[in-house]
Amino acid sequence: MVRFRAKQPGKAVWTTLFILSGPFRLVFLLLYFIPKYARPHPQWTYHQAVGNAILKLWFSFASTIEFRTTKSLDPGSEKERFVVMAPASPEAYLEVACDTWIQPVPIGGMWYPKQYKSTVDIDKKIFLHFHGGAYVLGGVRPMEGGWGPQVLAEATQALVLCPQYRLSSESKGRFPAALQDSITSYQYVLSQGIPSSRIVISGDSAGGNLALALLRYLGENSSNILPLPSAVLLWSPWLDLAADPYNVDSHRNKETDYLTPVLIEWGLRTYRPSFLEADHPYLTPLNNAFATKVPLFMQYGTAEVLLDEQRSFCSQMEQIAGNRLERLEIPNAPHNTFLGGQLLGFEKEARDAAGRASEFLSSQGAKT
């Protein structure tokens, strides 16, 4: 039934019903959460309860019809802040990043709050941030996911580049397309004359999964072409692609998080290639901890459905000698306040987390 809604005419019918019922659903939510006892968490504000419900409603609809938007390499109104990055040299894409059907392609990228200029930004830290969306949704332009990168840029006084990596909901978008695009974007930053000591890799949700895949790849293939970054920031990362997506429905935090099993299933179904098991290290970091010289900062909320895998992964990484990891748990917060803190009513917590990340970088010698 779900797949029928993702194809015509079911998609058109479901979209029409959603649009027609939308105003009534919104009014219902606005009234329903007025009493504190009706809110999913006893300590949530009215804003937080409504925001979480609206995001859950949107992601449920978008994943049910398998919503897609066309990604363009045209800068549009973003002008010079939007750049096009050409693939790196062939020797940058090795082993797991090689695929006979999926090849590196030019990709777009969005700078926050402005484009990097070598003449005036010579000492600035550069964040390479990968957006979330279960590998099937999301984007890099301001209306798609610009709030988190803007907050990160403000907290660190740095510049943030968000690569428009290929989504698995697109043609030829399955793994290793996103990994190839992460390599392309990392090499692009290096090609601007920016040393790796000034580069921080960052990612939220699925973007956090991608950030870890890139870090693993760089560690296994570190060279003069692809040196290691100065640090990695992870915001509510998706860490277990081997888990049954419908486990979400039985998780103790299912009422306090907007992630839906249909969204997770869509991402898993389209992202994982048939020749890799779901628990492969480049797909599932959980239970595949690795040694790294790069310090990691990881933030997540205690009201997430991904909480258990996030805590477990942190513990696994911390047990490896030489690893440096700092974790920040936001009490009562749902998934990915980095992306939706403003809508979710966790804006202060998201800004504070960005500030903590900046302090962490300074403590590790990665000054911003």
C-alpha cells in the first residue's frame, strides 16, 4: 500500500488528500497540545510539542509518496555563494569508492554565510557539512536546510560549505555516490589552498553517517592527496543501517521523535547496494568502531529513537586507545536539533551545542 502511494495515480491522490486535510490537521494540533498533559513529553513546551508533530506529519507524507525535488547546478538567487565542484583526480576514488555504474560527477555546494575568499579568509576554519534526510531528502540551499549551517558559522566564526551530494532517491544515487561526492567536496576545499589543519568535517543525521564514512575512508587512504581533517562533528548521526526500520514503532521514544519507519525504510532500500551487507562498516558505523587520530564531537538528544545506537557507538569509539571523543546529550530533545532547532523549539539548545562544539575544537588545538 505504501509503495502504491509513491506511484501515480496513488501519489496524486495522496498528495491531494494531504493538501486538503492539511489546514484541519494543523488546527487540530494547535488545539490538542494546549493542555500540558497532552504533550508527548511532560517537560516540553507548547512550541516543542507542536513543532515535533508538524515535522512528523511532513516526513510521514514526504516518505510515503517518496517526495523528490530536482537538484540543479544553477546558482540561482544564491549567486556566488553556490559553487560547482568538479570531480577530483581518479586516484582519489579508491576501492569502496569505485563502482562501474556509479561514477564521480560535478556537484554543487552552498557556502554559509558567504563564499570563501582566499585573500580575506586566509585564517578562517572551514567546515565541510553534510546535510541529513535519510539519504533521500534534504538539500543545501537556505530554504532546504540552511539554519543549522548558519548557526554553526556564527558560533565558530568560520565558513561552512554544504555539498549537494547525490541522494539515493535519484537515479544512480545509491552507495557509493554520496561517498564519492564527499571525496569530491573534500578535495575541492583542499584545492582552494586550505590546509587540512583548517578543515572540520561535519554532518547531521544521515550526513553524520556520511561524515564517518569519509573519515574512515580518509584514514584508510590518507595521503598527500587526501590528508586527514582537524576534527569531525556529528549531530544526531544515523549509525545503524542494519536495524529493522520498524523497530522505531516499538521504541520508548517513539512519541517524542519525528522520525518515521517509512522514511528510514525508504532510505535503506534505495541507499544500500545489493553487493554490500547492511552492517558493512561504510554503511553502519555501529559495531564497526575504528581507531582515528581525528578528534570527534557528537551531539544527540535523549528523546531520540536513535538514542541507544548513539550511546553505544560513543562507548565503542571511546574504548579504542588513542581515540578522542566528546559527547553532548541534550535532555529531552528529539532527533537532529541541528537541522530543526528553530521549528522544534530547541533553538537555544542547538545554539548552545554549536558553542560547545567550538569550545571542543579550541581544546583540541583546532582553533576557530
